[in-house]
Amino acid sequence: MLFSKTKAIFSKSELEVLKLMVQGLNSESIANQLFRSIHTIRNHRKNILRKSGCLNVQELLVKSVKEDWV
């Protein structure tokens, strides 16, 4: 039986946003860099937190590196 990597829980766009979050960028900077609406980025961040099971961004960033999501 094959197991999928946990990276599969995030969409391609969510992974893009997560990688930039780990680099320390805020939502506005991410939106400018990816040429997307700030609202879209905020939705991605909300979905990333929900899918990861993390309660805050700090916990998410630690878990992202630990779980090799980025």
C-alpha cells in the first residue's frame, strides 16, 4: 500500500503561499509577488491553517519545516 505525502493536503497555490510565509512575507507582500488579490491570499492562509490543524502562524511555520512541507 502506498501512502501519499502530507504535502498533498495543500493545493499548489496554498503551497506557494506557505513557502512565502516561511520566508517571512506578509499577506500584502505575497499578493504583490504572486499578482493575486490580498483577499485570495488571506483565504489561502485561512485554508492552510485549517488543513494543517495549526492554531496560529507560528505553529504553522514550525510544523511546515518539521513536516517538510516547504
